[in-house]
Amino acid sequence: MDELDVKSLYEPVMTHKTISTSQYKDRFVDLKSTSEACSNCHMHNNNWACPDFQNDELESWDKYDNLDLYFVKINFTKEAQKTKYTMDQLQYITDNTLFHERNKLIDKLEILEIEKDGCLLSAGYCGVCDECSKINNKPCRYPDKCHFSIESIGGLVPDTLKDVFDEEIKWIDTDNGYLPENLSLLMGLLY
């Protein structure tokens, strides 16, 4: 399956909303919950964008007044939802939908980050380098490209999607090889 095929499997739809950072922090930030989830990930403490951090994660929320939330709903075609895929195919589709759309949005938000003197919040771990220098206790090679995710600093993505965008997270059925109706991507810009 090549990238051209994957592009025909989905249509991304983006929605943007702004919320005050203090309101977001009060309603949707829970470091205990996200720390537990992050600790189960293979990137935990192996990526500069992932916990454990040397600084207080809550500092990012306290430095800024506003949070622009960018929700990308990756809608799969009916045909794509009916097709059974292998694990390798599902991984390829995820890489070329979810991560592809994330990287496209990062490029746009990095410009706004500079313009607004803000802080871009990505999704998932940083993937700029093939192997993060944190593994070898060395400084980040590209600190201007390494972005925390909303989750890594305590943001509850499922609650945000439900309460702010009236959306529920759907998951890939890896046991049976099927795509859901859609995948969700949530990113933000603090400013």
C-alpha cells in the first residue's frame, strides 16, 4: 500500500476553538492521570517532549492567557472502514494519516508560535529525530522543533474533545484489523 492509496482512504476536517488558559487548566488538566498514562508509553523518559520533565509541567499553563485548540477529525471512507487490514497496514495507515496530518499542522503552528510568541502543543511524542538524544543524556538537538503534547503537560484530551468539540475518541480495532469511523488529533497553541 503506498501513500497515494492512503490519501484516498480519508478526509481531514479541522475545527479551531479558543479557550482561556486558566479555564482550560481548571477544567481539563490532571497531571496525575496523564502521568500514569505516559508512564506506560515506550517514550516515557526517552524523549525530550515526554515526561519525566526537569521543570514543573504546570508552568506552561501559567505562562499564557489563551489556548487555541486545533482538532483534526480524520474521517475514513466507508470503504476503508469495511476493509480488513493487517497490523503492518494499520501502522502504515496511522503513520500516513494521523502522523501525516500532525506534521502538516505542526508546520503551520510553528509559524503562529513565532508570531504570537507562544508555545505549540503537539500530539504524541516528538519524532523529529530517529533516536532522541535524551536516551544518551544529551541535550535536545532541535529544541525549536521539540514540542510538548497536550497530554504530556497534563491535558485530558478525551475530556477536551467531548466537552469542547462534542466528539468522542474512537480507536482502531487492532484485534480484528478494522479502522474506526475516524481518528482524532488535538493540538494547541498557548499564547
